Amino acid sequence: MTTKTTTGVALLATGLASSLALAADKHEHHDHGVVFTAKGKETKEIRINGRLHFQYDNLYSEDEAGEETRTNHFYYRRLRLGAKANLNQDWSAETVYEFGSDEGDGGSVDKAIIVKKTKIFGQKAKLRFGIDKVPFGLEEMQSSTAIPAIERSVATRFFSDDTDFGVRHSGVNLTTIDKKATGFVYSLHIGNAAQAEGSRLGGSAEASNSLGYWGSAQYKFDAKNTVVGVDYGHVSDLAPSAAADGMDAYTIYGKTKVGDIVLQAEYFNGEIEENGYTSQSDAYHIIASTMMGKWEPVVRYAYLETNSAAFGVDSDELVRRSARAGSSISAGQGNEAEISEWYFGINYHVNKSVKYMLGYSIAEAKNSTGDSNDISGLRARVQLLF
């Protein structure tokens, strides 16, 4: 184990133990973390928080030739420790380190932002500087602690993780979107086209100089359950893919509550400039969940179709951590590839800080030349927040 990893794990363990003890003594809600005082004259308070997702995956995969493979392991899906400092004069800073990341040497920076509260045309707003999620995709922008499925859909993962178009980019963000906001809200982001992954903290002298632009416009009928919106983004260089240049994409979505059932739907469309043509990618997902006491049944369907030669249908990336049998499902001009996915799950909410999750996924990927990959299997997770 590297020195960095050992130090990080020790810090997490110390922070977890002390934070849980203090939280139990003060009876504070996990969303707020534990409050500490600081010596800096401008610092009003510092809050420590953490997120632990311990997971088990058992996924089976088979290709068109009958080749089989399986994923069967326990691991930490997320192992995060964060701190937020509130300063006088409406300034704050927030950092989150991910010890369970596949990127970097023993972890990666999940968030590192400087925040200034302001007003735009009389509306409360925030300026954020640093590494943060760009405003693209309703499911992606929702916290992993709040989405009812164990993993995000294949539709979301294609436009976020597979193409490196969404998720975290270093840049500057102006937003009026927050948990309590209602009415018309929006978010604008300009930043590096390359994702802020691993230890790069958003870029280096050798990285691409291309910038990206993202924006979100929403109408929130209430603070929790009902919203409609549209997001758009553009990057002129899809680093690190040498086979693709720029990408334009948009998503239209809505979320509402009908009786006791929470419904959410989202449609994606993307165009990628590739070698001699512009590829088209279309995707959508629909998810329904409801609370029955402490139990929460969940069902979701997702679908992706693309003719992108640069990305195709990389099933072990889209169905996260599944073991792919054979090669990826290739696509290109005249060769459409697709993947469909069903997810059935049940969650048990012990309290606001602890949740058990159990789910079963069934996915089928194929293209017009006859390649295929069928994936099915079980996921389980225990979630603890502090």
C-alpha cells in the first residue's frame, strides 16, 4: 500500500470515528456534518462529512459465440471524506476526496470548489470555482446517495463516463439551482473539455487547451419532487479519444410524483465529430420508485443506440464493473449498436444515514453485424452517511 493510500485511510478512519462520536452526542443530521471551530478570523465554521458505499457485485456475461465470464467481488464503491468551511462575507470552500476511486494513486479528488454567494437580477446565485460536476443530466446531477438504483443507467453513463462529456470538469460555474429553490432556475459552466480525473486536478501543461460549455434551464414546481428541464453542452475536443473531435449533446427530462410513486424520465441526444462523419447517439431511461414504510421498491428501463465508431457500446463501462465477454460491441457508419437494460431493486431505509440496497440487472447489447453481449446479475450495497 502506498504512503498516500495509508495516510488517506488513516485520516478517513480518524475522521469517521471522531465524527460519528460527535454526531451521536450532538444528534446532528448527516446532511450538515459535524461542526468544528477554526482559528482563522474569517472562518465561521468547518463541517466534516463522509460517504461509505460498501458493495457486492455478481454479474454474468456471455457473447454471441458462447464465451462466458463473471464478476464476483466485494469492494468499496465510494469511500469519501469531505470538509466544508464557511467564511464571513458569503465565501465558502468545499473539498471531497474519494479514497475508493479507480483513478489516481490511491484515490482522487471528487470535488474542490471555492464558492461566492451573490445575486443575479435579485435571484440568489452562487459562483463556484474549481472541480465540480457540470450541469448535464438529471440522473447524473442527483447525488449517488439519493438515486434509488444502485448504479446510474446505461443512458446516463454513456454521456457522462464513457465519452467523458459530463461529470467533473475544472472551471467556473454560475448557478441559481439549490435544494430549496423553486420556479425558473439555471446553471452555466465553462471549463476544461477534459474531465478532471485522478491526480491531474483538472489539467496540466500537456493537457488539451480546449474548453467546454454546459448549461441547464429548469422549472421547479416544488423543492423536492416536480421539475422539468433541458441541458445542453459543447466540447470541441473529446480528449483522450483520438478517434473523435467535438461533441454536442442535449438532454430533456422531468420528474414528478403521482400518488405515492416517484417517476423520472430523461432523453439524451448527442452528435460526435468523428473520422469523416458525424455520429448520432440517442438514449433514454425511465425509473419509478415508491416508499412503503421503510421499504422502497424500484424499477428502471434504459436504452442506448449509437453509430459512434470511437465509442460503440462498451458494455462493461455502461453496466459498471461487469466483466465483458469478448470485445466491445463496435459501431460506425452503417453499423448501429444498441444496449437495453432492466433494473429491479428493493431498498431498506434504516434511517436517514443508513440504507441497504439490493438490485438485479438484465442488459443486452448488440449491433447490426451480429455481435452481442448479454449481462445479468445481482448487486448489493450498504450505505452509511455522516
